[in-house]
Amino acid sequence: MLSISSLIKESKTYLDKPYIKVAWHPQLNLIIHDWKGFATFEEILEVGQRTLSAVQMEHATKVLYDTRDMEVLDDRSRNYIAGEFTVKMIRAGIHYSATILPEDPFAQCTIQAIKGSMERHLPERVRYFNAVNKALDWVVSQQVIPKSGVRLVHQ
């Protein structure tokens, strides 16, 4: 059974703060967010910037959000993630998103507030899970079809 921390150790780190680790796992072609605790709006903006940089630098098409240990976000942070950040991620090349749901019921409300926007922008390409392995299996198995119609195969 893989853990998020073991995946992060095998990855290129883009941001390492007490509240989050953002990393790129080259073998899985995957951006990973490992949330821990509370982040301010300014910190959320930094997470967004670093994540977008990682997506662009690595030509990432998939992201895994581990929010099990995330705390409640303020309204500005939720609105930023649900709006501007989500749109920028899609424009930068993200096609699939898997989220491991938080355990805290209040943090679950944060995810519910963001969920609708994600599903509007990426219908059928966003999934929510309670287990790491299920989230990872699903997101890694997704194949991105380039505009030319040629199917990319996971390597």
C-alpha cells in the first residue's frame, strides 16, 4: 500500500510548508498536494502559484489532492480555489483531479463548497475518495486524449 508521504519522497518538491507539500511525481505524471492543517488566503495564493508553475514546467495533466488533514478554509480561499485557480489549472493542462476527502466534518464543508465548481469545469474527470489507494489508482489510470485524437498511454 502506497502512502502519500512515500510518493512525495519520490517526487520533485515545488512547495514544502507546514500546511502543504506540493510535488511532481514523474513516473506517475502526477501533481500531488498533501494538505496539513490551516492556511491563510495569502498562503493559498502561494500554493496556487507554485502548483501552476509545476503544472506548466512538468506538462502535468493530473492532480491528486490529499485533504484528509486539511482544516477549514476562509471564504476568500474557497472562492479562489473554486474559481480562478480551477480555471487556471485547466488552462495550464490539468485534465483529471482526484481528491481524498478530509476527516474533519468542518473541512468537508470546505471541499463541498469547491466541489461544484470543479465538477462544472471538469465533468466526469473529477472524483472524490475516502481511501488513498482508490484515489491514486483512479487518477493514474486516466488517459489524456490529445486534440489530435491520439491516445496517450501511461508509461
